Amino acid sequence: SHDLTQSPSVSVSPGQTASITCSGDKLGDQSAFWYQQRPGQSPVLVMYQDTTRPSGIPERFSGSNSGNTATLTIRGAQAMDEADYYCQAWDSGAVVFGGGTKLTVL
Amino acid sequence: QLQLQESGPGLVKSSETLSLTCAVSGGPISSSRHQWGWIRQPPGKGLEWIGTLYYGVTTYSRSSLKSRVTISVDTSKNQFSLRLSSVTAADTAVYYCASEMGYSSRTWFDPWGQGLLVTVSS
């Protein structure tokens, strides 16, 4: 199977830095994308082509992708950042999503 | 600002065909900047790509669903549709439509519709 692996959960204190990782074979050779899904809402794109923030996404969100791991970093995490985060890439002609990481800010 | 809205029955009987429509507003569905995709999310689980219609002609879909998926576009109504045949309980999910952007194998989904829960009953 073509999998992207994410840790099920990450916790961070308000104001601290959260790192959410996504692992896949040679993921760094592709582009990685990230979505935020708050409870009961649709996913929202927060990072595309590894490091680019869409308009309206706060500067505290940043991304990187190298080797087998893509990382979404949230600096100065806020309560409003508490959500599920999904990575996405392509593999063998198909879109694949990671299993998601639940970010808790407490 | 592009907006998408799913519609269709919330309950489908097992072995029948699920049919959903996604209305697009804020831009023409014929725009080459956007391709049109469907993603689903089973209750309490993660996101699962169903398929995407490219340039109104070619559908790429998840290999496990390929034989059951049809995606089509109606430019006169500025909407696109999903048909998933022979459904089972495993097809119960929130179904999202989305615009796929980018190029080659570097594409992403933005924006997404609000989602529609479809339950398959026996």
C-alpha cells in the first residue's frame, strides 16, 4: 500500500511550538500539502507545495519537506489551532492522505 | 471566491447507486485552473480520496473504487456529480466535493464544500 504516516496525537502548551510530521517513502521528492479540520467543519488548506501558506493562513504556520518526512510547524500555538491535521501527497498516480494528527492545545 | 455545495440523498440502500451533486459558484466550472474532485470521511476516521475529473474528460480514482466511480460535469448548471454504484455499509461517510488545483502530481484541494453525510442502510 502507499501510506503516509502521521502520529495520532500531539499536545502543545499555548504559545509553544507544535511540530506535526508526515512520513512516506521518498516524500521529499514530491510536494506535500496540509489541511486543518476543526470539529464539525470541512478541511481547510493551510500549506501547499511544502512551504507555501495560502492567503489568510497565519504566519505562525510553516512547512518543510525533506527525505522521507514533511513537517507542519505551528509557532506560538493558540487555542484556535486545536484541530485534526492531515497531510496529502501523490503516490503512483493517486492522491493519498495521512491518517491525521489530533493537535491538542492545553 | 470559489464556493462549493454538495447536495443529494442522505440515505441510500445497500446495493444501490449513490448520486451526489456539487454546485460551484464564484467562477466557471469550465476553468482550466480547477479540476473537480470528491473526498470522503467515514465517521470518526480520516480522509479518503475518491477521484477527480480532469479537464472535464478523464477521471482518476482510488484503485479500490475505480470500477464503481463515475464523475461528470454539467457546464450548463455549473455543477459536477459523483455516482458510486453497488454501495455497502462501508461507503457510509461524509462526502466532500473540492476544487483540485496545481499541476502534474503536485495538486491540492482548495476550497472544499461543507460536506454531506451519506448513510448506507440495509
